[in-house]
Amino acid sequence: MSILDRLSTLVKSNLNDLIDKMQDPGKEIDQLVLDMEDSIRQARAEVAASMAGEKRLTKQAEDLTAEAKSWEDHAARAVQTGDDAMAKEALRRKAQKEADRLEIEKAAAEQKVEVEKLVTGLRALELRVKDVKLRQGTLREKARAAKGRSPLSDGTSAFADFERMSGKIDTLEAEAGLSDELAGRTAEKLASERKLEQLDEDKSLDDALAALKKKLSG
């Protein structure tokens, strides 16, 4: 289970249901608070790491923009010397850098969303922990009073069953995603797609060269 999923579970968990499952409420409520505080520490570390990752991706995108501009300059010089083949090669590399930049920018945007989700989950959990701490004594007494009518199955962590179920669901979803990705990807289809991609690339380079020449002549 990811830290984001765990934060969501802890925030949305029903305290009454958790207490009903506790064999030793006095100890287990304290442990619940410790678990929540540990999740807060993990979330803070993950937020910091995600923010650093977002910055790295942004820097990579900036570097790729500069590299694309450099290849465009190479192409312009090649056109001026009459070397169309070299100009097309430089434009091909420029296009690749721009494609890479778009992928990096997409990853950076996704990373930013992840950071925002983590921060939101972290703040919500911090408020939940504060609330539980304020009610800790009352919750212990309530749990002890309720134990006479609330049996427990196995005495494991209050979140163990949920985590096992989530792990199975994640595995099934991953397997389903892999099956969808592989479906219909025959060798013949892949070869056909590659041929079409090559034709599109050649046309794009011809168009880019023509546009560059027009730009330089103007």
C-alpha cells in the first residue's frame, strides 16, 4: 500500500469499528496513535522527496529546451552551407529533444499533482491525530466498556485486513493493466505501426526543413 493510500485509510477509518476489534484497547489505542504519527513522518519524507523530484524534472525540461534550440542552430548553419542532409539530421535531433521535453513536462505535472495530494493527505491526518489524542482517554474507557460485547477475530493490527485486501486488489489491477497492454500487439501490427511512424517522421522532417529555409530566407 502506498503512503498516500495509507494516509487515506487512516483519515477515513472509523474509530468505533477499530476499537470494537481491539483485544487490549488501552494499549492498542496508544499504538494506533503511534501508527498515525509514524505515517505522518513517512508522508513528510515522501513530500520532500516528491518536491525534489518535481524540481529535477523541471530542470531537465529546461535543459532539453536549450538542447533543442542548439540543434535548430546546427540545422540553420547546415542550410546556409547547402547541406540539406545534415540540416535534416539536426532537425530530427531537435524534434527528439522536443518530444523528450514534452514527456518530462508531463511527468513533472503528474509529480506536482502527487505532491499536492500528499500535502492534502498529510494535513488531514495531522488533524485526525490531534483529534484522537484529545479523545485518547475517553476512547480507552469507551473501548474497555464495549469489550464485553465486541469479540475480535485474531488480535492483529487494526489495519492488517485492509492492507491484505488492498494488496490483492493492486495485484489484480496490475495484471489486468498488463493484459490490456499486451492484447492485440502482434508482430505484424507492430511492424505496420513502425512503418507508418517512419513515414510520418520523414514528412515532418521535410516540412521542418522547408519551414527553416523559409525562415532563413525571410
